[in-house]
Amino acid sequence: MKLLEFRGVGKSFGGLRASDDVSFSVGDGEIVGLIGPNGAGKTTLFAMASGFLPPTDGEIWFAGRRVDGQGAAQICAAGLVRTFQIVKPFGEMTVLENAMIGAFLRHPRRDDAAEAAMKVLRRVGLGGREHQVARTLTLSGRKRLEVAKALATQPRLLLLDEVMAGLTTVETADMVALVLDLRRTGISVLIIEHNMKAVMQLSDRIVVVHHGRKISEGEPNAVANDPEVVKAYLGEAHA
Ligand SMILES: Nc1ncnc2c1ncn2[C@@H]1O[C@H](COP(=O)(O)OP(=O)(O)O)[C@@H](O)[C@H]1O
Ligand SMILES: [Mg+2]
């Protein structure tokens, strides 16, 4: 079953075409990698799917419903949530309070939200840090808190935007393990990632965008060997 589907999606910022006629889907239970050079339009696709930006053209469907044009809160309630590339925890709040913001969506009572948030924090490896002020976390901790905030909303589909950027090899391996664990518990994942090793390891399928357009899609090995993809990464100067 298709959980998320982009149908001919376009986005213009003035004269700039950040997305152009993009179509692809994420199936229930899948991990799909979304890759492409900087400025390719990856984050813009996330912003449109999660209700932060309206598409200029096309349609976005989630769990059998058309969602483009709906707001982020409504889409999140339906089970689709994103993380942000630039992590912005509420710095003066504790780790637990940050995670509770997500948990309140399904748990209106404070005690229940705290309990659900604690479960999520343990899951992402932040158990024991719940009373720490969020701004004092390391980069790796802030990335994990970003995932925890999203996870606390109990999504069916999680959009992860460069959650491994800046992490060490060991921290990256932990994040890969976490994403695989999420899928084991029924959460589908669409992940933007520049770490090729990690994205190849994780993804069932990979979608490649360049200058706003989808240029390749398929199994990780096929995509990595696609001449169009190699050309996009080397840059037109080398083509
Ligand atoms: N809110 C915005 N207003 C104007 N231009 C934007 C906006 N968001 C993104 N862009 C532009 O759209 C293009 C795609 O950006 P983005 O989706 O962030 O790419 P990626 O995530 O693949 O690096 C870039 O040229 C970027 O500068
Ligand atoms: Mg981006």
C-alpha cells in the first residue's frame, strides 16, 4: 500500500523552480532514501508533504487522503511528521519538556504525556538526560531529541532531514540502528541523507532529485550506478 504519494508536485519561489513535476511514493513499511546535491529541492519536498509549504502544482496524498493544502497540525495528527534539518529544540526547556510537546498530541493529560515522552527518550538513547536543559546537549543529542520530538507524535511515517549530518561514525551507526528499529515497529521512513554509506544501508529504495526534478529512482545499487546520478554529483562541469 502507498502511504505517501507525490503526484506531479511543483514548487516555485518567484522565478526559482525548487520542485518540478516530482512523482514518487513511500509504501507502508518502507524506508526510502531521498538524495541529491545541495539545493536540489529535498527539504522543500518535506516541507510540502508535512504541511509547512503549499505546493504550486500537483497533489500530495497520505494514507488515502489528499493532504496538500492542509496545515502541519492536521497532517501530523493524520500520522505524518518531519524533523528539521536545522535542529531547533526549545533551548531553555528540558529534554523531557521538549519531547512532551510531541506527546501531548495523543496524550492530553500531562502525566500520560510525560510517560509517553520518557519511553521515546529511552528509545532514542536520551534516557537519563530528561532533566537536562536542551541547549546543553551535544549535536548528537540535539539530533536525537529532534527525532524524539517527532516520534512522540506517534507517526505512521517519519520524514528525517539530515539527522546524521555532523555525527561521528559511531553516532551515525547508532542512528542507522534506530531508524531500522523504528521500521521494525511499523513506522515507515523517508530520509534525506548525504552519508551515502548510511543511506545505502538503510533504504529499500532511493529517489534522486537534482535541480528540483526526479532524475533517478530504484534499488540503492542501481541508483548509485546510474550515469545520471553520477553526473549530478560530479557537477555539470565534469559531464
Ligand atoms: N522559502 C524559500 N524561499 C525561497 N527560496 C527557497 C526557499 N526554500 C528553499 N528555497 C530554494 O529552493 C531550492 C531548494 O532548496 P532545498 O529544498 O532546501 O534544497 P535541499 O534540501 O535539497 O538542499 C534552493 O535553491 C533554495 O535556495
Ligand atoms: Mg535540505
